[in-house]
Amino acid sequence: MVSMNGWIISSCFSAKGVSSQSYITRNPSFLLYDYEKVVKPVISLYEQIGVDRKDLIPLFISRPTILTRTNLTEEKIQYINRIGLSAESKLYKYLVAIVGISRMETILEKVANLEKFGVSKHDVMRLIRRSPMVLTLSTDKVQRNMTFMVGTMKLPAEVTLEHPYLLYCNC
């Protein structure tokens, strides 16, 4: 089993500039995954939705739980399409991975949290297109930062649309 998965990660996931050893070092449990039942279906799913195979290793390194937690339902795929990020975009793979491992209820809570501050649903989608990693922030973190920017700094809520990094700050 170990040699089979070692071969699989070397050949199937071959990516320029990224060694299979770096992935296994970050996620040694990969060697225990059943290739036919776990690895192959997830790879196939990401390829079907438009993520290139060459992008999978860096994606798996950044989010080791992707192989075991990905659940791309029809509702999630429709949501990804509604966001409007092109499959050719460099950020697309991150959006797909984040939505794939998150619960839909959690994603909708995070969107609703931003809408509480007067940001329209359309503008939230635009923010996610610019910075999909905003979906990884906790609702508490976003709420604290938005409260600081809107309440203390007296900035309009829309400032986060042009400067998404403000949501990542430790204010």
C-alpha cells in the first residue's frame, strides 16, 4: 500500500517545482488512504470542475484535509458558479477547495455576516472573487474587523471590497 501511494503521488500528481516528499511530509496519513476509494474520486472530482491536475499537489499541501473532507454537492457547484470566478483564474482552485471542504450552512453564515454591515450579496460575491480566502475567516474575526472599521474608524463597509486585506488584520 505504501509503495503504491508513493508511486501514485509521484506519477499522478507530478507538479513542476513541488516534490511528492513535501506533500507526504505535510500529510503522512496520505500513505494510508485507499487510492481507489479516496484519492482517485477526489482527483477526478476536482478535474471535472475545472482544476488542473498540476495544481492539485500545491492545493493538497495547503489544505491536507481536502482528500478526506471534499464534498462537492450540486448546491456547492452551483454556488461556485454563481460567484462567477473563471476556471482559468489562479484563485479558482482555492475557491473550489474552500467550498468543497466547508459546510454550505457555514458559507452562507459568513456571507450573511458581511451583509449585516450593509454589503450587498452582489458585492460579497465580488469580494469572494477577489479574495476567496475570506471564506476561511471566522465570523467572529470578520465581525470584529468590520465593527472596528465601520464603528471606530467610520469607514464605509464597502471599503473592504477594495481592500480585502483589512478583514485579515488583527485590529
